[in-house]
Amino acid sequence: MDNTILHISSPKKTAILSWDEQGRPSSTKFNDIYFSNDSGIEETRYVFLQHNHLKERFSALNENNFPSSNFVIGETGFGTGLNFLCTWQLFDTVAPSSATLHFISTEKYLLTPTDLEQALSLWPELKYYSKNLIQCWIPATTGQQHLVFENGRIKLTLLCGDILVTLPDLEGKVDAWFLDGFAPSKNPTMWQTNLFQTIAKKSHSNATYATFTAARSVRDGLTEAGFSVEKTKGFGHKRDMVCGQRLASSPISIKSSDKRTYNRPIWLTLPNHCNQEARKKTAIVIGGGLSGTSSAHALTQRGWKVTLIDRHHTLAAEASGNAQGLLYTKLSAHNTPLSQFIMAGYSYTVNYLRQYENNTELYNPCGLIQTAFLSEMEERQKELDTYFPNDVLTYLNADELSQIAGFPIHYNGLYFPKSGWVNPPSLCHHMAAHPKVTVKTGYTIDQLERYNGQWKAISQGTVIAEASVVIVACATSTRCIPLLRHLPLKGIRGQTTKAKATEQSRKLKTCVCSDGYVTPPREGFHTLGATFDFKSQSLILRDQDNKDNLSIQHQYFPDFAKTLQQDEQSIKGGIAGFRSTTPDYLPLVGAVAHETAFIEDYAPLRKNSKYKLTGLPQYIEGLYVNAGHGSRGLVTCPLSGEVLAALICDEPNPLPQHLIDNLNPNRFLARDLIRNKR
């Protein structure tokens, strides 16, 4: 399984390389080599692996380590990825099977897929690892990418952009650092005092580091940041290198005037998850749709036992029950938090689904077209085309899109080559199909109680399950739990339509979206959708909704619509459900605070939104929520499950701090106070 996430906030930038006669790359911008001319792979093993004592430390990992047997490496300068691949190879060789590796690296100019493949071809012994990396490589620009390999055993997070901005935004701590990148004389803007201070802040106690350079400015910066500095023999012709570790007693003080860095409001401070009860690694997840099964799946990958409860007699019985859901992303050229999160989730889901490429009933990566059916859409789409690599999206004219779709399209638009459709019920069942997951259906949980450090999920007075952690992921029904009634979730009714495929309609080769959407057929039917009804509370299928869905296709995709038969046997209601949404259209993903305590503690916000508060939020221990994904569940739920699991297990997060805070359920309590609504 390979998962990728990325969010981008500046036009496409990739590294520009030159190659010597031996096929070794160097940077034209920095006029420096990517690795030693003597032997890059041996340099990595000597400088970074040996001097961080990784063989011994990897071997010592075991499943009794809490909150997880997860080892975290931070790197300044991903380059060709050679250090990552060598580390993966060593971890594969010596670490126990229960251990996991999270490699976090920064890079301002990522290599193109072609250059990456050419550079890594120099190392045949790393072929297995290189192939896995290249297969899911997307050269982002500014933001964050998250890739997962070997069913969660290996994780790679790339912080793409200026390290002085991206590294402070990292949510997590590091065990060992590879201080790499171009030499201080070639890239002095990176090797600054603030960098070393940030590294210290992002380090566990006694975290180690190693670096190829012994430059005085680097040694002084590390010393000032609270690290020991040991000068030792360098690799090859280099006289010196340095290594050391963070001194536990050293204070950390970051003095940054960089206005690009993110400062977290105190009311969004995350809870301390290293409690004794969580060591039991047991969880209850309430809700058997995409958000619930994604949450359960992410925890089981970390060795947790999960009881998955749903009120219906099968999983994915409500809004996650569509026959075909789209990997749809409506992006903003202004790089809003919503747009960043959607893009992050889209890329993560696309790569997660790679494992199902041969399961044509679950997933079809047939691509997706978004037409600019309104004139004002064209400029926005053209601007998006300048921000994202062609592997994500490309702006094409109507003729080009028609060739892709197999039908005439009368608008220009965006083409997403890695998108397609998914059968959500099948995906939910696959994510729940794990020996550590116990599924209990037919129970409506109406009460949660905590006693002696354990949560009890209760239905009509009967305890259905007990665990140390509970995640509520049941869309708008989340508010039926008394502790969660304050969450601003609402349901918007939608209905899809099933249209029987004809000989002509089967020529549709990709998903096409305008004011509605249509998919290539699955099991003999196309899916048309979907209506939006902000008032109705009924889930009874309506003939008028079917007519509306078909009418949209006649208006915006007439050549396809004409191929469908119009009788009642051919046009049927698909499924009706409620999209669970929030006022800002971002989901609620995170720990739940005590509502009353929060209002009392942060009451000064009513009079002054900039009031300097000092008290941390009071959280309900072990209670989390994952809800409000709207119509985007396929692209946001799998990633949200990872976000929650990382929070619960105290691991580095796949999202940066500012996006985690934009998902934090506390945000609405704070907004209500600032607006004097509470």
C-alpha cells in the first residue's frame, strides 16, 4: 500500500540538474553535488546510519514500546532520497516486524519523476526500495507529502518548501536527525540559528544527530540549541564530520521574526496522549461508514484492537452506501485550508487505492474530468494548472477532453488522471476486514460512560463494548451522544440515480463532472448524481430527483445523455443519504474538550479575541470525533483516520500543525465565544 498526501501553495518548482560522465547528478542552482563522488551509498551508511547508531537502535525496538514501537528520523534535505532508501533497507534487515519507521525530510526543490528514477538507478542494490518510491512520486512544490509503504510499516513525510517555514509547522518529535543538504557555503540561508533551535524543539530527549559538515557555524548553532558536538573522522577525503545528541537539561528558545511561521492559539493545544490506559491499545469506533472504518483501519495498523459498532445490520448503510463515489476535488487557487486538506486527502486516497487496482468492482482509476461549464470557472482552472504537476491535474480544451471521455464534451476543463470511482461499501468492508477488528452491527449507542479509565458504549442500558479510547464517527448522529451535542453538524440530503448502461453509453471512458456527475458503468449501471436538498429530512427515494439528475446530464453532457433509455426500468433511484457537514465545510477530527469547562476557561474571548490566555484546554480523556466530511468522504476519511491514529499514538502527524488546527473540534467553541454566541 502506498499513500501520498500533498498540499501546494506556490507555482510548480522542481530541481534543475546537471549530470557528469558517471551519471551522477548535481544542482545547477546551488552548484553542489547530491552525494559523495567516492560512494554516495557508503557515505550515507557511515555518516548518518553509523553515527546515529541506527542498527542497534532499530534492533532494540519492540511492541512493548509505548505509545508505539515507532522510530522517527528527521532530515534536512531529501535530495535523491538515497538516505531514506538506505535507512529503509537497514530497518528492513534488523528491526522486528512489530516496529515502524517514520522518515521526515525537508526539500525545497524536489526532483522530477524522470530525474529521480535516473539518479536512483545508480544503486541496483536498492532497486526494490527505489521502485516503491518512484511508483508513487509526485513532485510537489510547497507544502507536505505523506507516503506510506508496506502496509504502514514505513512512512515518509516530505516537507516541501522553505525549511524555516515547513519544519516549525511539523506536528511531532524526532529520535535521530540527518543534517544533510547542500554545504553551508553553498546554501547559507538554510544553516541558520533558527533551524537548529527548531530542530531542538522537534526532538525527543536525547535525540541524536549526525552531519557531513564540521563548519564552525554549524557547530556553534548546535551547541547554542542544546546539543553536544563531537568532531570525528569524515567520510572519504573529508577530514571531519560532527555528531552528538540533545542534552536533556538544555532549554529550548526559538526567537523567530519570520511572519510565515504558524503560531498555534492556546485553545487548540493538543492533549497529552501518553496516558496509562491508552497503553492497552483498545478502542471503540462508533459508525461503520467511511470515517469509522478508516479510523479503525488506521489503529489496527498500529496494533490496536478495535470494536466497530454500527446501528444498521451492515456496514456502509447510509451515505457511504453509494454504488459509485468519485475521487472528486474542488480546489481553490487561493490555497485555503479547505483546499489544502482536500488535496492532501485526495492524494492519500489515490495511492491507498493502488492495492485495489485489479479489483474492478471496488475501484476503477479511469480518470476524472471537471468541466468549466460556467465562464468564470476557466480562469480559476487555468490558475490551478500552474500550481499543480500534471500527475495531479492538467487544463485541457474541449477536443482533448472529448478524446479522453469517449464522448463529445463542449467545455474546456481539468483532467485528473489518477482519479476515478470507488464502490464505498466494498472499501468499508475491506478496511474493517482485519483480525483485530470486531464488528458489532444493529446497536444504536445512546450513551458513553467512563469508569476506572475505561469507556463503556451503551445501547438501551446494555454495555455493548469497553475500551480505553472511543472514536465517534457516525456523521450527524454523532450529536446523539450527550457529550457531543454541541458539535455543529448538519445533514444535507442527496440522492443518486442508477441508469442502465446501453451499448452506446458504455463507450464512456472516464468520470465527467459539471453541475452533476456521471460515471462509467459498474455492474451494468452508470451512477448519476447528486441532488442537494437543504430542507428535506426524508430518505425516501424520489422520482423527481432522478429526473433532476438526468436533466443535468442533458444540459451539460447531452451527447452522453441521449444514449440512455428513459423508461422506468432503465432509470432508477440509487441511494438517498445525508451529507454530514460543518459551517466551514472542514470536518471535525480530533480530541473532544469539556464543553462547559472550555466556555468558562476561555470566557475572556467574548470581550477580546486577542486576550493572552494561559490555561490549556481541558479534554475528555480518550474521547475523539471524526465526522462532517460532507460529499468528500472518499478523499478525506482515509487521511483523517491516519490523523487521529497519529494523535492517539503520539506519532508525527501526516498533516502540518496549521491544518490539524483547522480540523480541531475546539475551533467552533472558540469562534462562538469570540462572536458572543455563547
